[in-house]
Amino acid sequence: MEIIENGIVVNGAISLAHPLPLADGCQVVVRVEASITPEKSGPQSSSAEDISLHPFFGQWADRTDIVDSSDYVRQERDKWQQRATRQD
């Protein structure tokens, strides 16, 4: 079973918004991954703000050959839809 939760470190301990659905005495492995920015309290959403926290966000920002990223992606997807032709 895998549970992923966001928490806040308080005096060296991780504080979660609510208890985990695990039995007392259950052994767990904890992997700590610091957020880029402190998380807001409350439920997670799939807003653009959340996406911007991922490390891949903005990875091509310095590219000069891509002026309009939406147009670039649209053109690439159009290429993917074309069938490859056999070259004899």
C-alpha cells in the first residue's frame, strides 16, 4: 500500500492535516521530499499553481526556437498522427 500526504515540519516532527488510515504499531518506510514552496493548508487541487511546483515546469523556458509553446505542441501532435510511409 502507498499513501502520499503533504505535511509540515514542526520542531523536527512531520505534522499531517489528518491521521493516516494505518493501524497502531504498523511498520512503515518514510521518504521525505521537501516541497519547492511551502504547501498551503487544505485539500490538494489540480490547479495551474500546483503544476508549477513540479521540477519539470519551465524546463524549456530559455529555448529561442519555440516562440509559442501551445502552437509548438499542436504541430508536434499533428506529426505524431501522420502515418509513416514505407520507403522502398
